[in-house]
Amino acid sequence: MKRELISDIYRSPESYDGKTITVAGWARSIRASNEFGFADLNDGSYFSSLQVVLENQKLSNYAEVTSLNVGAAIIVTGTLVLTPGAKQPFELKAESVEIEGTSTPDYPLQKKRHTVEYLREIAYLRPRTNLFSAVFRVRSETAYAIHSFFHERGFVYVHTPLITGSDCEGAGEMFHVTTLDMDNPPRNEDGSIDWSQDFFKKPTSLTVSGQLQGETYAQAFGTSTPSVLPSVRRTPSLPATRQSSG
């Protein structure tokens, strides 16, 4: 089975017109009568959904499909038809529908507006909403553009340590990292916590600063090339280096 992405269909609907294709995703809404119905199918590849036309005469499991709840996962095979005069630019006339996973009537994401506060309570589903889909797509494109900008200019992307024994900017007061039972930690004779029994053998925390490690990487990745980095300014007190982005 070759699955087509909804994003590809929106990108070039004319190339799919009249062809039999297979799509898969979850139903954002299902509405139906005795003879025909509609399902808004989304697969996460595009902001908009694909309208699927369900016909009783064509589907042996029509009653089962049209009784599905929002959030049900289905695989649909059918013919794509352009509908320039309708609200949607095209629709898929289903010839078969496979049910991959059912949902319940109390599925948290119904076809209505939800507040951001409510979506925070269902973090496992909020990426399926238009709001968070848009936000994370913008973040993805922004991150890609930033990485491309530095990569094309010879920079090296590095991961500085997340855990540190240094109390960088007071992080040790907030973000402790330990394997000890803090309700009953081992103690020294003076009553202080015996950190030697911890994983790192000393107090550690999540860092809030990668600057120190970033500077060491900046001096480690070789000499900058003028033809690649014509605007790099070389610091007299340091060897000429290609900077790193962290």
C-alpha cells in the first residue's frame, strides 16, 4: 500500500485528479445520513484536512464507519475528485475504509474551540490542534533556517552539558539532579547530606548556561577560512578559530 500525504495532495491536486489513492489519519469530524456522509481526515502533514465522501452503496462497513467518534484512526482508499465550485478544492470519494483504531464519545478534542489552558491539560493531544500545529511548524522552520545559516558559514553545532556541578546563575537553588532519596538522604556525621553516595559524587543541577563550554568548543574547531567567513573578526589574544553555535 502506497500512502499519499495530504500535504502532497494540496501541493498538486491536479496530479491526483481522477486517480485512486490511499490516505491515512484521524477523523476530525464525521457527519452522516442514511445514504451518505462526510469525514474530515487529517494526517498531520498539513494544516487543513481532506474531506472524505462516504457512500452507503460503496462501503460494506458504512454503518460502522459513520458511527465512529472524533479521533478515530482510519485508512481510506478512493478516487480524488476536484471540486472547484465547492468550499473545499477537492474531495476523496471513498471506495474502502479500514478502521485502525476507535475512539470514545468523550474524546478530549471535539469539533469546537478549546482554550489554551484546557489544551495544556492534554499535552499528548494538543499537537493535533490547529493552534499548536501552526506554532510548532513555525518553530521547526525557524530552527531549520537558523541551523542552515550557521552551517553554510562553516559553524559547528555543539551540545553543551545539561547537567553541571557548577551553580551557574543560581540554577542549583532551583533545579537539583540527584539519585538520592531526598525524603531520607544519607548524611555525614555533621548532619549534612553525603553527596559522595550520589551518582555524580557531588551536588549537581540542570545548567542554565552553556557559555563556558561554548567558548572551549569555539577554540577547538580549527581556523576560520576567510573565503567562507569573510566577516569573522579574529581576536588578537586568542588563536583564530571557527566559532561554534550552541
